[in-house]
Amino acid sequence: MHEVSYQGDIRLTRYLDDSGRPLGEMPDWALGEQPWVGYYQQMVLARQFDTKAISLQRTGQMGTYASLLGAEAIDVVSASLMQAEDVLVPYYRNHAMQMIRGTPISRLFLYWGGDERGNASPQMGRDLPNAVPIATQCLHTCGVATALKLRGEHQAVLTMIGDGGTSKGDFLEAINVAGAWQLPVVFIINNNQWAISVPRSKQCIAPTLAQKALGAGIRGEQVDGNDAIALHDVVGQALERARAGKGPTLIEALSYRLSDHTTADDATRYRPADELKAAWSREPVARLRNWLHGKGFWDEAREQAWQAESKQLIEAAVAEWQAMEPQPVDELYDYLYAECPSGLAEQREQARLRQQRREQRGADHD
Amino acid sequence: MTDNAITLLDAVNLALARALEEDPDVVLLGEDIGVNGGVFRATDGLQARFGERRVIDTPLAETMIAGLGVGMATQGLRPVAEIQFMGFIFPAFEHLVAHAARMRHRTRGRLSCPMVLRAPFGGGIHAPEHHSESTETLLAHIPGLRVVIPSSPARAYGLLLAAIRCDDPVVFLEPKRIYRASKTLVEDNGEALPLDTCFTLREGSDITLISWGAMIQETLMAADRLAEEDISCEVIDVATLNPIDHATLIASVHKTGRCVIIHEAPHHGGMGAEISATLSEQVLTSLQAPVRRVTGDDTVMPYYRNEQLYLPDVDDILIAVRETMEYSG
Amino acid sequence: MKYFKLPDLGEGLPEAEIVEWHVQEGDQVEADQILVSVETAKAIVEVPSPQAGVIAHLFGAAGDTIHTGEPLVEFAGGEDADTGTVVGQLSQAQNTDSQRESFIIGAAPSSRQAGRASTTPAVRSLAQRLGVSLETLRGSGPGGRITAADVERAADMDQSFGAPEPLKGVRKQMAKAMAQSRAEVVPVTLCEDADIDHWPEGTDITMRLVQAVAAACAAVPVLNVWFDGQQLARRQHSRIDLGVAVDTEQGLFVPVLRDIGNRSRDDLRDGLNHLRADVKARSIPPAEMQGATITLSNFGTLAGRYASPVIVPPQVAIVGAGVIRRQPVAVGDDVRVHGVMPLSLTFDHRAATGGEAARFMQALIQSLSE
């Protein structure tokens, strides 16, 4: 005879519809001005940063950049709910999270401008730098969480990953050990439907990505990733659970990648323009704006003023970044080991001479 | 059939198309290779032409890609797997080292692993971190694993065909910096080049310059400049880093008595060291000067703003050659 | 391009509202022609076409919001501008250099045959310290390698007996040529005497010899050939170019007297004098010492009766003439004292028979007896 040994379900949380109107009775905590106006302002700032970064790449002032267009709500709400002593373990699209947690915007440009000092901002505290090899950040998250747990710290570790990344072994190993060891982590999947050119449907046949949590024995749920209010609810609770020692959560935030994968990619090669257009109609920034307008917490005048202020902040950051001289070649050696081995002294010297020679050649050609 | 001037990338595409057409057991798999034609367009048009069963867009997982390749190969398919960048090949290492390289050996030939794993490698394209790696030595060190690196369109075509037809596992590393850097006439005649042979690109008498991959470009430029100084350089493209055709290198250095090896990968333990050690064992008595290496430094590949500080250039080669020619012991 | 996407309007925000389209689907447009007016938060912006082409599709209608990067217009038949990468920039070929690549599979031909005197760096450096010249050494190591022991032995020898003098110039040539001859040629020497008592006083002996050789070559041409020991072939010469051995302090020179069969005695004498003078002045060009078809060595001015002179390939014969001496000869049944010239003929038995050589000698004697 058969019996059911386990049955699980995956809950989806939404408060606002595609246009930012309430789906039903709104809870009391959602009815005030804050933190929503604050979220909105950060989302607008994030989008300004993003637009600027793309523009810098297009005009040849910066190298390849991975846009966060469409992920503003996920990034801003999650970062805002983290405490200073929580640890962020980002992937490579979390620039807005780094910004909100205190990294100067000029440092963000520094990283994307091909300079390691972009990872060295003191304001990053003990957060890890961007992770480019996919899903590797998930295991690091578990390692960080293990350290916190061993030391008896009651903080949370938060990481993010794309829908494509959930196909990787690292991700599956991470949620497994997070469950086995009850680690204080929050995994957020930014399911933006695309892994470069591979659609969500080709990554996994499961109807939700959140249900991979069931395989790991941890809590898993979905949230509308373009709904700042829903994110506030779900991510907030997950962080609290983690800090309280109640274990990990896997959150699948449903969203859409409104940009190309990177500035070098061209999504028109593989995805229909209609799909993109439809996704714009559900985008997170307009939705929250509409909600705030409806509640009277925001208006056109404040919008103009904030746009102008954001623009200034971004421009100032660009200027600060562009004024920075490139690192001298010594820095390649200074940070290789705690102390540079004596055996590398000659190579370092040769590298200096080589740089001088090349600069001289460059000067000769001017 | 095309017979016109094409890039190294086009040559890869041509060879893949040829292999798919000739042999129904050839199957391509990798991330973004089907609909998108590969992030560098190496597999452009192939899924449209050969279908989804033979050109497969996989989920995002490099360990999986390599492991699938091993499994498919043991059952007689000839999988050509793509790892999007060499910087992301490390999860695939386990399957390459623990399985692909030794499948024939540990089954005493009952099973073998005729898979090809392609990956773009090397720096110089102004890319974000992890996209500019040159860790070919780690792979070439593995017995049983062939490592092949083309340096021109014709050699890319001939060597990739050879790799696919080869019954051993081959890692085929494509120097992305020169993917589109030049065009030459390549005939789509299905002819493979030999896999365990170096290629002599210039015959010379004063000094042997040994290199592979994108650095062949700088090496040839240096040879041209040195010819103007009446130094006759023999330029050899190693092409297959495992197993290495030492005989060609030995014959050349025996003739010239001088040698400079050039590679982008870091100095310490780079394949230049293997070649240098072999030369010292085999042609010591012909050497007029120590074998020199012009290489990347023993540091992490810098982020792109300082990328050029790391990559060796033509001047570095010229200096090493002149010092070698002037060496009197 | 296929898709023209809304460019960055410089406002810092990606949104704009379509106000009015200025073109329709199906229209042919020019580059820079205004396609659409859009309104941003700040102003109304006119968006120009990036290229000439036919509009296949317009994305969006008046009142719709559109964003930077979203497709605005689709052009008919266009190929999308493709960076061809997902990170960084790849440099494109500047020239379509329709060259076929040329490269050698494996080692270059010159590498396959290379040989070189070998020794290790340590021995090289020892030789330098001891002042021993490596060129003068023969190695006793494997494959002829020069060992440290070789160098030390040579240093001892130099100390006891003085440093060896490496051969140079013609002496070096001679050493090499003679060794090569020994290796290749199968020499047989035939000796005979010529009774030249009847020669008048003041006879030009060398010229008589030269003309005798010419006569002998005419009679037995097979000794005036070049022989190729590898191919086993011979090349018959109709012309006789005679190498004449000239002894000097520097060593042996063998200038060539050309076409001796067709020149007068005086002309030949003149020619030989010129050659001798050039040799003495050390101004003889190398060309004058090449191409001999047969050689004459007249050591009669010095000492020696018979000899087995050395043939230099590809020649097959050399005539040697010794000191003329007065000696008893039989004239009929009587004994007289006559002037007699001893002759030696060395021939390469690979190329000529004993009979041919003997007949050649006969002809020589005949000519000298006239």
C-alpha cells in the first residue's frame, strides 16, 4: 500500500498588481510612507547608475557591464533589510545592494572599469566581492554562515543567484549543507527568466525553482520580484528567521531581465521583442511609483527633484572615478601573498622596467 | 563548400559543420551554443542546420557538461562540448582528469573517451575578471589528456577536425584574442592536420622561437623585426601541448643553438619549463646560450585596466632574443 | 542592422513616451530622417534613423512607453550588428589578406640535416680558461663530443710542445682535398721512362710535357673525364684543361691552363707564365684554379724519380714527371748514357682500365720522343 511520506507546497507572495494597484486588502505595515518612499528613491538612483554605466560602456569609457535593469526592487529591498553586521555575498549584478550597504558609487565604476580597488572599499566590511564564476557564491555563503554560527554571532548571510545558476552543482550543494547544518542564510534566486540566451524553461523542468528547497529540506517560497512590498515581507521574514537561528530560506523572486545579459550581448538574437515589451509593463520602478502616487506619498515635483539629485550623485561619482590614476604595476605583486616572497623580487623589478619602457614607447608615439 | 579568406573563428565553425555532416555520432553541447550560436558565434547557424538533437543548449552547469561528455563518449558518440570560457573550466576538471583522461587506461581499452572539450582562452580582450585565463599547463600535465591549441585559421580547421576524429579525449583551447584578428584562405576539404606535431612557421638559422596560441602573432612580428637586424629566426608553433613533439623542437635548436620560448601563461611551471628542460637534456651540447622564456608574470591576471602590464609584447621578445644572441658565457 | 533600439536620450532615465510616429510600416527612409518624437521627463526628443532602409515594423503606438534598449523599429532584410562576444572586445581583421597559409608540418628541412661540433657549456668554459682552441680538437666522447679530458690533454700538449697551429688557406684545402681523395679514389700508378736525349739545348721541358699530355688525351680520351663516384657516371671532356701544380711557400697551388689541345706552344708558355706570376703575387682568382680535367705535376726541378701523385676527384688521372738524369740505356745491343725523364701516371681504376692507362703512357712517351 502507498502512503504519502511528504507533501510540500510553494507559496507565492504578491501585494501589488502589474501596475502597482493593490491586489487585495493591504496589511497595515504596508500603508505608511516609509520604507516605500525610501525604497523608491534608491530604486531610481540604482536605475540612474545603471543607465549611466551602460552609456559609459557605449561611449568607450568603460568595459563590459552587466546591467541590473529590472532587478531594482529585489536589490534595493533586500539590501535595505540587511543589518550592517549581516554579510552580503553577491553575484555580479548586485551593484545596487553594494551601493545601499555603503560602497561609494565611484567604487562601483572602479570595479566595472577594470580596477581591483573596486573590491577593496572599506565600506564593504566583511562582505564578499562580486562572484563571476556562476553559483560559487552560494557555497561561500554557507562558509561565511558557518563561521558566524561557530562564533555564536546572530547575524544573517544573504546571497543572490540567477535562474541559470540554480542548475549548477554549487547551488545544490549549498542549499543541501545549509539545510543539513541549519545555517543562517537567505538564498535569493533572481529568476529573470534568461541565462544569457537560455530561457528558464530549458534550465529545469520543475514548475518552480523554489521547490529545489524541498529537496534540501529547507524552506522555499516564491515572491513577485517586481513587487517591493511583497519582497519586503518575504525577505524581511527570511532574514529574521536566519538571525533567530531558525535556519535557511530559499526565495525565488519572479522577475524579468529587461536588459541584455551584458553590454556586449544582444538579446534580440534570441528573444522576441514582444516579450520584452510585455515585461516592461510589469516593471518594478513604475509599479512602486504608481502605488506611491496613489497613496499621495509621491508626486511629479518630488520626482523631478529626486531625478535631478540622483543625476548629480551619479555624475559626481563618475568624475571621482575618472580622476583616479591606474594602479602601479607593483600592486600586482603587493597583494599576491601576505608578504611578497623574495623570489619574486626580480620579476617585480622586471615588471616595473617593462612598464617604464612601455610608457616611454607610448610617449614617443605621441 | 567555401574556399575564401576566413577568421580563426570561422574556421572553427567550418570544421564543426564538416564534422557534424560527416559523422552522425558527432554531437555538440554547451551553454548558449544553439539558438545564440555561441557567445563568440563559434557554433553560429549549426543548430538551424543540424537540429536540436545534435546541437544542444544545456542547462548552466560545467561539471554536468563535462560529465555528460564522458558518458556520451563511452557509448560511442563523439561529443564536442563547449565550456564558455577557460575561466569556467575548473568544475569540469574532475571529469577531465579523473575520467576522460583515464577511461581507456583503466578499462584496458574496453571503453574509451573520444570527446572534445572546446574553450576560448587567454587575455587581451578587455574583459571582466575570470574571462582571460591561460591555465593550459594544468591540463597538459595530465597523462591521457590531449591538449591542442591552434594559432591560425588553417590550423584551427585542420586541428579541430583531427581532434574530433581522434579516439582520445582532447581539450581544444581557442585563443580568443585572435579569433577575428586575421583572415586567410582555408579550403573546406575535410583534411585534418596531425595532432602530435609542431609546425614550423618560419625557417631560420640563428635562433629558434617557440610559442603557441595568440602569442604566435607577437612572435612572428618579432621575427620580422629581427630579420631587419640580420637575425634569422626559426619560428615554431607547438600546437599540441600534450603530447609534445619534442623531436621537431630538438632538431631546430640543435641547428640554431639558441632558443626563446614565449607564452602568455605565468612563468612558474608553464609549459615553457617543460620544453626548456627537455632541450637541456637533449641538445645541451649544441646550445650557445641558455634557453630563455618570455612569459606572463607569476601574478593573478590583472583586471582589464592593467591587463597590458601583464601580457608579454613584441619588445619583450626582441630583448630576450638580442640578449640570447649576445650571450658569450 | 535589423533592429534599431531606442538610444540613450541622455536624461539618466530609460523611459520615454511615444508622442508621434513620422513614418509608417513599408516606408523607405533615409539616414537621419526623423522616425518618431518621444517625450521624456524633460522634453520632446526627435529620434533620427541610423541608416537608410525600409521599415518592416514599428514597435509601439502613440501614448506607449518605451525604454532605452527596447526595439523601436525593425528594418527589412537587415543583419543585426553583432559584437560577436558577450564580454570585452575582439579586434577584427583589418585586411582581407587572401593569402594561403604556408607552414611546415614538423621540422624544417635545414633542421633535419644539421650537424655541429659538440661540447657542453662546462667544457666550453674550461677550454676558454685554459686557452685551448676547441676548433683544433678532436673529441673522444660519444658522437665525437669534446670532453674535459680532451681539453686538458690539449692544454698539456700545448704547454710541452707549444700550441698547435691550425691550418689555414691552401694548406687547409690541401689537407681536406687529399683526405677526400684517399677516401674515394682507387689509385693505380704506372711508371715508365722517356728517352729525351735528342732534345735540343734549351728545350722548354714543361711545354713538351704539356703538349705530350694533350697528345695522350687525344689518343686516349677516356683519361680526360670527370667521374662521379656516387652516380657511377662519367663526363667526357673534349677540351683539355690542365691543372699545373705550382709549389710555393704557402703551399700547393694548382692553376688551370685552359684548352691545351688547341693552343700554340708560345701561347701556352705565356699562359703558364701569367698563372705562375699571379700565384706568386697571391692575386690568382679562385676561378683560375677550378675545372681542371687532368693534372700535371712536374717535380723534376727538385728531386725524385717516380711517384704516385694524388688524383683530386672528379679527375681520373695525374701525370708526374721526375728529375731528368743521365743514365745508361740500351741502344740496340750497346750501352749508351742518355738523358732520361722518369714518368708516373696515376689513374683512378674505377674509371679507367690498366690497358687504357698503358696506352695513355705510350702516347705520352711517343710525344716526348719526337
